Amino acid sequence: MKKSLLTVAVVLGIASVSKAQTKIPPDIEKLLQKNTCLACHKVDTRLVGPAYVEVMKKKKYKPEQIVELIYKPNPKNWEGYPPMAALSNVPKDEALKIAKWITTLK
């Protein structure tokens, strides 16, 4: 019985750690909401566009590359998804903050 409880505790602990890794910091969440990123993207779930963690799994982008893709999306990168609209209205400093956060995801 003690072994079962220990196993459950370990599993729950691992689950909470993995959830903590995908939590959006409040300042980044505000930028994602302001720039309508969350309408199509979630951290670890496919929505209209790929999940942010999938972006980093597919290719180890540098923040500057992600900023470039925000302004000039390349539909060939994500077959099976609708093409992303270019988001030229996102201020460059905000795009860079978002991009730096995306590169931290595993």
C-alpha cells in the first residue's frame, strides 16, 4: 500500500512539474492576448496553428527567426495547417519577447 501511494505521489509530482513548464508567464500572456496569438496557438495543444512546443520540437529556432516568421510566415513549414497571416502590427520588441519565451519551451 505504501508503495502504491509513493508511486501515485511521484506521478502527480511529475505531472505538476511538466504543467509548470508550460505555464505562460503573466507578462508574456498579456502580449499573446494583445497580439491575438492565442486565437490560433496554445502552448502544448494544437489549435488552428501548431502548439508553441511543437514549433520548437520541429526546429530549434532562434528568437530572431521566430520574429521573422511572425512578420513573414512560411506556410511550407507547417503543412496540414492553414497559412498564418502576417502579423506586421506586432511591435518588434513584443515579438522578440514572445519569441524568446517560445525558445524556452521543451
